[in-house]
Amino acid sequence: MQPIIGVVGLGTMGLGIAQTYAAAGCSVIATDAFAPARDSARARMAEALAARVAAGKLTADARDATLTNLRVVESLTAFAPCALIIEAIVEKPWAKQDLFTQLEAIVPPTTLLATNTSSIPVATIAATAQHPDRILALHFFNPPTAMKLVELAPHAGTSEAALATARSLTEAAGKTVIQCPDRPGFIVNRCARPFYGEAFALLEEGRSAAEVDAALQAAGYRLGPFSLIDLIGADINLAATSGMFEAMGHHPRYHPFDALKAQVASGHLGRKTGIGFVFPAKPAAAPADAATLTERIEATLINEAAWLLSEGGTTPEGIDTAMKLGMNFPRGPFEALAHHGKARILALLAALESAAPAHLKTRYLPAPALDTE
């Protein structure tokens, strides 16, 4: 008998998470505090599945089975038989704590409680729990049905049994699960910051967004940093960058550049508004120094990954896999390090630090995991 999975929150993320487990054959119980989200959940999932059937990616029988596995309920009391409950509600610590407090009065101590956050410490969410050992993060990426990566983050008190069960249930749903430390941004949202940030540093030095993007695409990246910002939305990128800047004590590695703030203020947010940093222009030709630009951005990606590695709780292989799956990068930071060589990356970081303007000083200092023999 398949385990029963609970999902609280039926916005885009929550509904996608519910569909992921339902498609894997699990019975899914789901709810949302907002009645219209509950009432429309089945129709929205049916619409998403119908598109896959029409594209030839899913059979009608599989669609019907997935929908059959979904049960939308009004009350949390229906979640009593769940083996795992994942919340995808508002990003407020008190809201998540309150939800888990309510659930702990309903479910047995063996039920795992997972948060989909990557911006709130798991330890904060677990601080008010009766059984903090069963609380962890399962961070899915948007859209959850298509993105293979799930970041698994324990806090200091999460039990090994809880981690093993959460991993096995999620891997059985077809996901690649990478464990990471309970640190701001986990792996992907943190280690991606230099991809954008160093592109803005280059922009600040007079390079164009189009040539930076062309350089990265010539090196095998599916999208350059500015095209990716245009796809996601400059406002979303600024919020993520500013959040990381605050969480990491205003360190210059996470500096929100003025060009990004100005772009958001202008309202030219990217594809969703019709104009972005490079959208809707056609891709430019790669500049003559494309390899140099790429190496610089990769050096900062490598350094950020090495800083995270220095803090413990993950591995070079885990970081590489997460960045390739979560960002669609052609290679992970440590694979890039092996390609360029440690001596070359350290020399480049030293040169960048020496030339850095005042607001970026200490940005390029090498991580302990990198600056060792």
C-alpha cells in the first residue's frame, strides 16, 4: 500500500507538489485555507494533465489515475493518516509554526512535517514543535512536476530516520534528492547569486548585458544571466538577492547592484512586461573575450560553492548535481574548478579583489575550502 502524502497550500507550488506524488501512485490529501484555491484545485490539475496528454507525454489512463489519487479536503483533521505532510503556504515563520502546531495535535509522532521554504531557517520553523526531530525541508523547484531537483535540508535536531524516509518517498516520486545544510538559500538559491551578481559587476564596468549573455551561451549555458533574469522577472531576482544580502549580513558577495534596482524601478521586468535587460532583442554574437568573461563568472560561482562547502552539510558532488539540475548549468562549480585548475581560479580571485571598488571589497576573498592545498 502506497503511503499517504499531505499537501497544505494549493497555489502553483503546492498543487505541483501534490501532482508529483499523485502521479507516482501515492494517495494525496490536500487543502488550502483559501476556499477558491481548494475549489479550483482539481480543475487546475486536470488542465495541467490534459496539456501533457495532448502533447503525447502522458496517457489518458495515467491522467485519470493521478486525478483519482487527489483528495481535496476542508479540514486539517483529514490529514491524520498521512506519512508525510508538506506545507507550501505563505513565507512567514509564524504561519508555518502555527500550521505545524495544529498538525501535531492531529497526526501521530511518526508523521513527517516538511516545509517547502528555502528562505526561512528550518530550525526557526521547528523551534515551537513538540517533536522537532520529524521536521525538515523538502524544497521543490518551479514547476515541481518538471524540475527533477529537491533539496532536503534538516535542522540540527532532525532525526536520521526522518531524513531517510523523506528521501525515499521523494525519490520514489521520481526526484533527485540532494541533502544540504540549513543555511540561507540552501544550495541553489545561494550558489546562483554570483551568476547574476558578477554579470552586474561586469555591467558596472561598462560591458553590455547582450555580450555577457552571449559569452555564457557560447560556453554551453542555456541562458545567460540577463536572459535568465528576464525569464524569471527582475523583481523576483531582486527580492531573492536582497533576501540573501540580509540573511548573510550584507556581505558584498550578495550585493544588490544599482542596475538591478533601477531596472525594477523602471517597470521593465522582463518577458512578463515585454521589455527586460536583453528581451526582446535577438541573441548577440559572442565577444572576442568571451572565454575570459565566462571564466570570471565561473570563478565566483566556484568560490561561493566553496564557501558553502566550508560550512559543512553537503558535498562537492551534491553541489554540482544541484546546480546542474536546479539551474540547468552545463557543469557544476567543482567540475568547473577541475577544468580551470585551483591555481588559476585563486589568481583570478586575487586580481578581482585587488581591483574591486570600495563597495565590493572582500567580495572575492577565497573560501577556506578553496584556499588550501
